[in-house]
Amino acid sequence: MLTGKRIVLVISGGIACYKSLDLIRRLRERGARVRAVMTAGSQKFITPLAVGALTADKVYTELFDREAEQDVGHIRLARDTDLIIVAPATANLMAKMAHGIADDLATAVLLATDRPVLVAPAMNPKMWANPATLRNVETLKRDGRHFVGPNRGEMAESGEAGLGRMSEPLEIVAAAGALLRSGSQAEAAKPLAGRRIVITSGPTHEPIDPVRYIANRSSGKQGHAIAAAAAAAGAEVTLVAGPVNLPDPQGVTVVHVETAREMLAAVKTALPADVAVMAAAVADWRVASEGGQKIKKDGSGKPPSLEFVENPDILATVGHDEALRPKLLVGFAAETQNVLENAQGKLTRKRADWIVANDVSATTGIMGGDANTVRIVSASGIEDWPSMDKQEVAVRLVQRIADHLKRL
Ligand code: CTP
């Protein structure tokens, strides 16, 4: 059950260290690769020589060891692993973990890691029952650290008994297995893990002069919801956002732009990607001669005339550029009439794989609103989705994207 799993075992200094040697054997028997990090305290109880003989690997002891840092370094030790087990975890080590102290290699690895951590405490029952220790355990649990034990029983020190014995090696192995299994289930809930996705959202603002601009009613709600849903599905997301009144979605790299030309440049920089979703309502035209000065009334009563030039079409540019084009290119079609016909036209003209078409007539309330009624138009047909929340549209679209990528 641990075949091929990489485990970092942090051994801190308590008498229960002798059980860590057996723990290494048990983990390796089940196919895990174990790298050990030892505190100075643990080396008073067992030697790096014994630990290294059992891990069949280098034993890591020093934070400022040039050779070890060049070899893997404490950051890679902290990250290039599936799980970190701290066994035994002394009261002192847990106190440091709870407070973010990193004054040796073991604590630096524990502070630097973004991997699951399983803590197997071992200490005298009085130390375990001390309010300071209990507070630290609470903090560590809140921080998402997992615990196995301690057990009740005889202490190694003669005449002491109570809660504080380290869990047996096989109990720790079982807890590690369960943790890794639940981790892989969580991974399954992230169907876009390892995928890069670029999303455009919101309107663009096209300046007329330094104080005026042309805009549209797009709120960015749909595009931002797609970015959030893609990030929640594990994708690495770059959101190129026009001016909107929305917070940046969590876990997403957001590039803020104003104009269509800036949006195109940002999209080109963000590509290549596995998927691009162009949800922005890009202004089709900009003013030909954006003035450096504010346009003034000239007293004649005649309004100024504005000349327009066409903006670059971001979706079409990406669709027609083999080097930029992602595996899956999704466009939107905001229509007020002939929704399907127009969407199909955009699909071929812009070389998109799918067009998410919606009717944005004023009466639908879609532009700027919270709900959306869409149809997915692709070469293989048309799919009608019921009216739903923009968040739900986003989640469903992301799921459809993930399913499609799996089949490619
Ligand atoms: N789009 C784009 N760049 C533009 C215009 C549109 O990338 N300059 C993208 C939109 O993000 C959307 C799709 O093209 O994914 C269709 O946008 P839409 O405004 O509906 O279409 P238009 O190209 O403006 O076509 P029309 O004027 O016929 O409605």
C-alpha cells in the first residue's frame, strides 16, 4: 500500500527513538522510500549510522550543511515527498512546530513543507497533560497536522505510566497509509491537477481621451467564476481581467488590463496552456486617434465625431495561431438575436472548439446578472443547459473541460 511513496521521517530526541528504527523497516517493507531527518537530540539516543543503514540513504542532520543543501536542500526535502512523519515528536518539537520556529533542519523542513504531516507524539504523561502541550496540539490540529497516538501505557522511565507512549510502528504505518489514501481521493476531486488554463473575463475599456472611455455592461462574474472553479479543480489558472468590481479569485494568477490590446498581449504572455476560455466581452472597436488631451466643446454646438478602428480579436488570433493555440479553445458568444446561427459562425470563423452561447438581450438580465442560460456549440452538436447560477455554469463547464481533456 506504500509502494513508490516517498516519506520523510523526522526523528526528534526521546527514548521512543528506538522504535523509529523499526518504523523505517516497516515502511520500507511496504515499498516506501524513506529519508530520515534527525534532530541533535535524537542522535543522543540512536546514531545516524543505524538510521542510514536502515533507510539505505543519506541521513539529514544539519541545516547549514553545504553538501546536503547542494544535494537536495531543505526545501526539496520538505516538498519532494508524499508525506512527512514525525516520530517520535517530542513536546519541544511540537512547541516549535506550533510556533513556526525553524532553528534546525527538522523544524525548517516542517515549516517549509506543503505536504501532509503525520505527528506521533511521545513524552512523559505529565508533559503531554501540560496545558502548554495541549495548546500546541490544538494549534497543530487547526493547522491541518495529523496525529497518531499517543497511547496509554508504561513509560520507558521506570515507574511512570499514563498517556504519552508513542504509537507502535505498525499503528503509524496504518495511519500513514490511511492519510495517503485520503490524499489520493482528494486528488481525484481535482480533475484539472497539472493543467494550465488561461481565462479572459470582464469588459475592456477603450479610451477616447484621458478622462473618457468606451465600455460595455459585462460584470466579469461568469469569467471570474470559471477561473475560481478551475482553480478549485486543481488547475494552474491565469485570469486576464478587464476592469471589474470583483475581488481576485483565490489561488488564481490575475493579470489586470484595461484595453483589448493589453488583453491580447497578456493572453499571449500567459500562453501556452492546455485550455483557454475567452469569456471577456472585448470591445470590438477603439477610437482611432485617442487624444492626449481632453476633448473640449468648441462652442459651435456640434458634437465631435469619433472615428473607430477594429480591435484585435483575441479568440480568433489564438485560434488561428498554431503555436499559441491550446488543446481546447473555448469562446463565448453574447448575442441578442439568432443565437445559434451566430454562435456557429463564430465557432468556425474564430477556430474555437466550443462556443458557450448566451442570449444577452436586455430582457434576459444575463449581462451583469447572477444567472445564465447557455448552450454549448461544438462541431459535434449543440447542448442546451438549463438556466442556472453563473457559479454552477462555471463548475459544470470546468467538469466538461476536464472530461474532454481526459479523452484527448
Ligand atoms: N472576442 C475576442 N476579441 C474580440 C472580440 C471578441 O477575443 N475583439 C471573443 C470573446 O471573448 C468571445 C468571442 O470572441 O469569446 C465572441 O465574442 P462576441 O462579442 O460575442 O463576438 P464578436 O466577435 O464581437 O462578434 P459580433 O460582433 O458578431 O457579435
